[in-house]
Amino acid sequence: MNNTNKLLSVILAAGTAGVAAFALANSAAVAALPADVILGAGATLAILGFAAYDYSRRYLPLALPGRKLRPKLPLTAGSRPATCTSGNDRLAA
């Protein structure tokens, strides 16, 4: 029952906000403003809202230490130069 009340209240709040937005969009005051001014103001408010949200969140330190990346060194002990078994050091061309 508790979940149903929360669901209905969320639907009612979203519906009320939608009706208010459509009523405001149909007003004469909004029609007098250019579209680029409205778009710029909305983008500015969105950026400022995101910045305020990001600045006000709680700092959470990492639980694990960072992984250190080290380059692999070439293996020199595993490879040997090719040797000739017959004793001839020259190869036929």
C-alpha cells in the first residue's frame, strides 16, 4: 500500500509540472521572447545546476589503492642467438 501511495504522488507531481509547463509555453510572454534567449537561459541553468550538484556531493575516498602500471622489460635470458652446429660461420648466399 505504501508503494502505491508513492507512485500516485509521483505521477500527480509530474502531471502537475507538465500542465504548468504547457500552460506557460502557451502564454503571450513566452511568445514575445526569442527562442535562442530561452534556449540559452535553459542551458545556463542546466550547467549551473549540474555544477552545484557536483560541488555539493560528499567526498568518498577510494577504498583500494591505485594500481601502479610498470612497463615490461624485454626478456634476455630466454632467447639465445642462433649458432651453427657444423662449425661453418659463413652462410652461402
